[in-house]
Amino acid sequence: MTRISAQPRSAGPSSQPRSAGPSSPGSSRMQWMDFLRGIAVLLVVVLHAASHGGAETETWSEINRHLTPFRMPLLMFLSGMLLHRSLAKPLPIYLWGKFAAIVWPLLVWMCLYGFFVRNGIGGPGNGIDYWLSGDYLWFLMSLTLCYLFAALFKPLLSRFPTGNGWAFLAVFAAMIITYVTGDVAGGVIGSTVWYGSFFFLGAWAVRFAPIWVRSHWLLILPLLLASAYFAHIAVHDRDLRVGTLEAAGISVLGIAVILWLAARLPRIAPVRFIEWVGRSSIVVYVAHFPIIIVARGNVLQPLGLEPGVHVMLMTLIGIGGSVLLVWLRPWTTWLYVLPGHQKVAARLLERR
């Protein structure tokens, strides 16, 4: 965990492939994180296929509202769980790694999407608001802000090696309270305050995860039932999905149950496939939306399909196209990580 590496690592979405060996509920590698990252990012595709694919159905909309308390909070939580490993590196390596693995693909895909999909960079809808909002890539902007803020806590690792995690729990609470009680701006700032809080919750929870996933099922069962119930009633109440103390509690409850369940999944072929996707979740995240928008106007809308069929096909196109790009990743690495980043990281190490 503390080994210095010249390789940038982005915790969520993941930007560096990792081998997937056998795992157990208490495995130190916690390989079920790859599965959860894969599930979460694929659910983002499902959401956008239904909401931006050119047709909507109440069934798909309701499914997505069921998932709202868990989808993005889980992605941020998983990113935070790897924060300690990142902060163990020298600060220049830490900052460079985040630029190479998060900011770089953000800039590349903002340009690609703006130029090929949104009428060209600088055209209508592609002005300063486009760059400040991050458009569909807002998550990478929020994640960058979280990592920058987390760098301020780096001295805690050496001064308080066993108790520094509690500071992250305090940050989680402070961000939630700030969002609920304060006049927080919308856009990237608002999203960072709300969803970024779960990043710091993950940084606190990582020490307890191996213990938690070994909990007895009798403890988890009522939590599972409660999560399902609250997700159901939240479908028709936005205040239970996002932006309130109740919504934060529901998200935390659901994440706890999801972690426990994921650690017990048998590593059968479908699980290994989703783990594989999860190890390249950055690819799915940055590529799926342009695929959906292009397919919407050039493939499905001209066919005049029934809404249910339209959304189903759009979902398959979004997932299929994204998975194809995951497979092509070894030949297109520059789209997801800064070329030559290892050389710069090595020079930074030499200067220490």
C-alpha cells in the first residue's frame, strides 16, 4: 500500500488495469471493488441511455430513480477507499498521477465531445459554461477537486498513522451538513459538496471494510430490507434520493449492504467480466455518452421505434460500444492516460 509507484492510479473510475485473482470477503486486495466499480459505471450508462437516448419510459425512469441514492455515491466511495494509498506517495507524484489519469482524459474527452458532438469547440453551447460545468464529465471534475482537497491531509498520515481516518469522517459530515443547511451553488460545486462527501466517507471506511464484510448475515438482513424499502419510497420523493440528511443516510445504508453482498459473490464468468470492465471503468465513463448521443440521432431516432424498444436498444448500444472500447484500450491508451507520464514521474522521484 505504501510502495511508491510512477504509475498514476485513478480510483474511480479506474484508469489502470489490474489482475483479478481469487478473492474472499476479507481479502486484503478487496477485489470485489472492481466488480462494484464496473456495476456502478454500467448503471451510469443505463441512466444516460434512458434519459438522453431520445426516448423515455416510466419503467426505466423508475428503475433509475430506485438507483439514484446508490449509483454516484458508490463510485465516489470506492474512489475514496484508495485515497490512503495515493497519499502515501510524495506530493509531486500524487498530484502528477491525478493529472495524468483524471485531468488528462477529462480534457481529451471534453475536446472530442465538444468538437465532434456539440457543433465544435467554441460553437453554440460550447463556451465557458461548457468547460466550467464539465457536461457529462462533471464526475471527473468533482473527483479532481476531492483529490486536491485531500492533499491538505497528507501530513496526517505521518503524524497520526492510526487515527487520521477520523478526519475524513469529519469532512464527510461537514460536507453533508453544508449542503443541507447552506446555500450551496449548483453545478460542479454543488455536486462536489454532495457526492464528494462520500469520497471522504470511503477514505474513512477503508480500514473497517475487511471487518464489515465478515459480518453475520443476521445483521445484514434487516439493513438489506431497510435499504430496499427506502429506495422504493424514494422513487416518488426526491428529498429521499439526494440533498437531505435522510438521503445521505439511505445512501450510506445502501453502500454498506452493497459492500457486504459484493464480497460474497462467486467469481463466475459474469462477475469476472464486470470486474474486467471495472478495472477500465474510466473508458466506459468517458466514452459511453458520446456513443449514446451519436447513436440517438444517426441510428435509432430515424427508425421510429416504440419507446421501450428504443431505450432497450440504446442501452445495449451504449454498453456494447463502451465495452468494445475497453477491449481496444491497449491500442488507445492516450485517450485515457497522459502519454509519457511514467518518464515525468521518474524524474520527479529522482529529484527527491
